[in-house]
Amino acid sequence: MEKVTYFDVEYANSRNKAICQLGIVCENYNDHEPYYPELDIYINPEDGFDANCIRVHGITASKVAHEPAFPEVWKDIEKYFTNAVVIGHNVASSDLDALVKNLSKYHLDIPELYYICTYDLARKFVPSFAVPNYSLSTLCEYFEIDIDSEHNAFDDACACSDLFNAMVEAYGIDADDFVQKYHPHNTAIRTPYIDAAVLRKTISEFYGVVRGFSIDNVINQDEMDFITDWKNSNIQYSDHKEVSDILSVIDSILDDNVITLEEIARLQRCMKEYLDDMSTSPVTLATQILDGILKGITVDGEITDEECKSLRQWLYDNIYLSDHFPFNKALEIVDKILEDSVVTKEEAEYLTSVICDMLNPVEALKSEIYSVEGKHICLSGNFEFKGQKPAVEKFIIERGGIIDSNVKKTTDYLVIGACGCQEYSNGTYGTKVKKAIEYNDKGCNIQIIKETDFFANIK
């Protein structure tokens, strides 16, 4: 063994392992002289970011939006893996798996790869009573190795180099005895990334929309078009069984270009089976369905007496949602409109306008802000400002603002990140926005503002 490459990656999501950063240290194993320059490279993964991955490494889509894509980087780094032994922590199941998935994604040739895993070495030589676990950080602490920044790909690659050499020296390891050939897993299956929470929200809201369509016992052309558009927008996720089943039902009911109420009921049953198995809290699920119903009855631009009365009945059937936005506001307006049991054209137009505001509360409630000094400010979602939420917090604190980790009755401003958040429970807004609106309905005055407006209006 002569040429060794210490290798670590961070990826945007766990499904496709689309690489957003890689760190490489390549040297001669015998004299530790470098073969090639050390590399710390950020990559545009051209894929979705998983919120859990962002929490681990702090890399966001906006941070790498202008970085090169993987094929451009691979031209420069392929030589680091040719006739070399790749060394890393959990390197086969994590880093090399990610490398091969990215090569496969872009139809690039996969080289013959050999590796040594520092995790496997540690399990074999480091006594279990000496360490609480075999994570990279724990082992580096045990061998008194500094990691500049854990879960930074380059710093982790450097740490793997130090860890490997420390174990070789401590236990007299003959490295050649532990070289393994890497056998790629099946990399044929790759799909556009969608976060699990987003998928659940997409289906539950669509269920509500379809339910809204069927309220007046008529499926018109606008509603058929919406179902067709939903199918076309989500066909890329057909490898998910729940989506595949829904798409199959949609195909069958659209086959004759007419949708009957029986067919709509079959589509709802298909989605209901999935929703019944979901682990989402009942309140979150019901609120998502309510959003769908509200959207469903406004798709064709007309709200009928029957739609309004059926909406009110659904609200009363789900009265446990009281105090959860947008339930209270919807019930209050519908009750008022139906006092005389008739929905006039003006009332229908007003209800449509209110529903649009409820479905897009951030736009409806944005405010102007000129100073943060002495103000309590809560942040929600992912931010474009210097790539991370901590940078926004620092910006606010430097100007005399006070950061609230969660929305409180005393919060002055709730700032919504321009990158949004995949965990938003209600599409265009999340639980913090819901909480702020609920507090405001009880007399508080929490101003909601988007990141772009915040930085445009602050002194």
C-alpha cells in the first residue's frame, strides 16, 4: 500500500446522498508526503436538502447554489481515487456509497475502489470499555486528536488521517491486512428528492382538496384539471408506493375524461388508507386536510351555499381544532355568512378572499420594521442571509435585538426565512406562524415578516 486517500463527504439528503461538500487528503503512506493538494470543495448537489442533514453539517441550498456540480469536480478529483486505498470512518456505507451514487447519477464511470474503514479498525482494536462508542469524535478524543469542526468534510478527512495513523502506531497494525475491495450497492434507483414530511403534507392536503371538490356533488372541469396537474407534478415520485397507488387510481378515473362521485370516493379511500397509517399528530393532519378543503372549494373561483354549509359541518365535526389556526377564523366567518342560510355573491367573494389570506398568512400579515433594538425576535425556516440562521441571530443581537427560540406572547417579530423549511406543517407556513396567529387572535401583536422584507426595511 503506497497511495492513500483520506476521504469524507457531507450530503444534502440521505435518500440519494447528493454530495454538497467533500474533503480529501492524498499522500504516500510510507513517508506521508502529499501526492496531490488537499481539497476542501463545496458542491451544488442539484437535489433537495434534508432538514436533518442541514442540522448536522449546516450547509444549505443557498450556500452552495453557485458552486460547481459534481461532474465538474469529478474531472479534478478522479486521480485521487485511481490506484489508491481510500480511508475514512464508515467509509464504505457512507462516503464511498455517496461517491458511487453521484457517479451513477451523472452516468460517469465507476472506478475500481479499495478502502480501509477506521470504524472497523477501532471496533477490532480499541477496547469497548475504553470508549462509550466508536464515533469519529469519541475516538479522536480518546487518541487526543483535535477536530477543527466536526461534520465539516475536510476537517473530518484530516481527523481520519490522524486517527488511522494513531491506531497503526498504537496497535502495530499492518495496514495491508485490512484493505478491502469496495462492491457498490445497486445504484440504479434514484429519484428526485422529497422530504418525508413534505410527502405526508402533500398527500394529506390533496386529500382535503379532493374532499372539497366533492362537497357540492359535482366535479367540474377546473377540478378535473387540478387533479391532472397534481398527477403530473408528482409523477416523478412514483417510486414511493403511496404516491404510486394514488397515481394509479387517478389514471383509471381520468381514462374516460369524466370523473364521477364514485370515482372521487375511490380516490379518497386510497389516500385515507395511507393517512390512517401516518405517524403525524391528529391536529397537524386535520389542519393540513382543512387547508386542502379550503383550497378545494375555491379552485373554480365559486363558493356555493352547499360548499359553505358542508365546510361549516366539517368544522363542527372537528371542533377539537379550536384555537389552531386557521380553524377559528374559518368557523367565525362561515357562521356569520350562514346566519340567514344564504350565501350571496358578495359573501362568496369575501369568503374566497379570506381563504386566500388564510392559506398564505405570511403574505397577508407581513409588516414593516425599522429597528430591532430592544425587540424580541423569533426566526423560522432556513435563511439566505450568509447561509445560516446563526448569522441572522448575530446580526439581530449586534443591533440590540433579543432572540426568542420559540414564539411567545411577548415576541415582537417573527421573521420567516427566504429558503422556507421542508418541515412546514401547512405548506406555506409552519408551526411558529400558526402559533403567532393564534396569539394574535387572543390580543397579542406579533408582527410577521419575510426575510427579504426584514433586511429591506431594517436600519
